[in-house]
Amino acid sequence: MSRLDSMIRRLEAQRATLNAAAERIRGRAGVVLEFGLGNGRTYDHLREILSGRDIYVFDRQVAAHPDCVPPDDRLYLGDLFETLPQAVADLGGRGALAHLDIGTGDKLESVALSQRAAPMVAELLAIGGVVVSDQPLDGFTAFAPLPLPEGVKAGRIFLYERV
Amino acid sequence: MSRLDSMIRRLEAQRATLNAAAERIRGRAGVVLEFGLGNGRTYDHLREILSGRDIYVFDRQVAAHPDCVPPDDRLYLGDLFETLPQAVADLGGRGALAHLDIGTGDKLESVALSQRAAPMVAELLAIGGVVVSDQPLDGFTAFAPLPLPEGVKAGRIFLYERV
């Protein structure tokens, strides 16, 4: 499988899982949390499939397409472990959906980042909220694995319910 | 259509068209020319579907994944309009397939780049060679449009035969 094949599969898994997560929270109140803005591709998708929801975005800096830059008052800019405590104070328990896309390219570092962020992500979410993550969050009792959408291979992306 | 949807469609169109181009040159001698290495995703795909062919790569600098860096003696590094004449001297008429992925994000600039490169790309290719391009090369008598693979929408990518 080439890197082109693998990128297509990754993006398709991401889209299918975000769509499934959006479906799960239909009719349930709560804000959306996007960890890792990057070029704004999935932010753009989230605001399309979750139109009308407030989407709060976390990243070190804004490097997105100009038409995918969130409003200033929904941006948590800077080191995640400095912004997360502030976000918990502002929004704790109000999250319906969180998308963690904080992989750095270095597998061990990405896993460590997600593991360290997970307890605060749990605090942000309401019970019954869902998490789509590019890294596994197994081992946290706050997160129960949910089945992935059809066609998405296990391990390519992860879906959890906040319990 | 979100930017995530649009990226998936663009990559799928790229893969389907590269695969169709590789199929067209099966059994025909000639080297492969990749214009724009980027992160090496399509280079990796080309070396998978055209295994055994020499692939020559053009870019300003190498910014690819370490496992997608071409051998030094197949790299034309620097400004395209300085390296193209050298490549024509080295490889003129020996190209079986060229992939132009030189879009800069600025539409007008990308079209201008492709139009300026097209005559030299034509010199690099053997008659019957094929070109996959992210920009249209209409108006060049050296290039006759070929039908796109099924499922690929016109205008998303372009396929030509060197005539």
C-alpha cells in the first residue's frame, strides 16, 4: 500500500467516523471540541455536519486556509497543557463531541500527548459525549470504546463514549 | 462539500488517473517524470505501480518523508526552468509518463507554471507517452486529451497523450 493509498484510507476513516459521531449526538445539546486545527480540513467538515453548534478549536498557532479560521472567541491558542485547564474552567462538562487529531508524526510522542490530554478531555465532555481520536485512549475508565462505522478498519481511528 | 470531502475526491482522482496512465504505458519502454515531490506521496505510489522504471523527480527542495526520497542521481533540484533544459538534454524523448503536480495554491500562478513548462515536458516525452496533470494543458498541439477513468469528474485532473 503506497502512501497515497494510505492517506486516502486515513481520510476516509476520519470522515466516516466523524459522520458517525455527529449522528450519535444528534438531538443532544453540547459544544464541539477540535484538537488540532492544522489546515482546517476537519474543522470545515465538522462545521458542515454539525451546523449550528459552537466549535472550540485548540492548536499551537493558526495555519489554516483563510476560510477555515475559527472566530477568535472559539480559539484556544498555545500549548495544549496550558489551554486545556482554561477550557475546563470555561466549558467543563459541556462537550458533546471531541475530535483529537494531535498526532505529530512521531508515534510515541503522539500517544504520550493523547494520554496526557485524555483526563482533561474527559472533564470537558458531558456523560454520553463522544470522542473521535487518531490515537487510542484505552485504559481510561472515562472512555468506553464504541464500534467503528462499517468499512473502517480497527486501529485506523478510535471512537469512544464518555461514560 | 467540505475541504475534507474535497481532499478525498482530489486524492482519489489522482490515484485513479495515475493508475490508468500506468496501465496505458504497460509494455512500452521509457522513464517516469514526477514534477513536484512534496511529501513524496505520489512518488511512492508511482514507484509501487511502475516498479522497475526509473523515476526522475523535479522539485525546489526535498521535503519528503525520509522513505520517499529519490536517489540523488534521479533528482533535479532547484528552479524548474533551470532544471528542465538540463533534463531535456539528459532524457529528451525518453519519457513514458509525466506527472505534473506543481499547483502552488494560487490558481493563476499554477496555470502559468504549467503552461510555461508544457513545451519542455513535451520534449521530454516519447510519442505515445502520457501526462497526468493537476492543471489543464489544452492548447498545446503536442498533447491530445485522453478520457479520464470512470468516476473521475472532468476538471478535477487532466490526462493527455503526447502526439
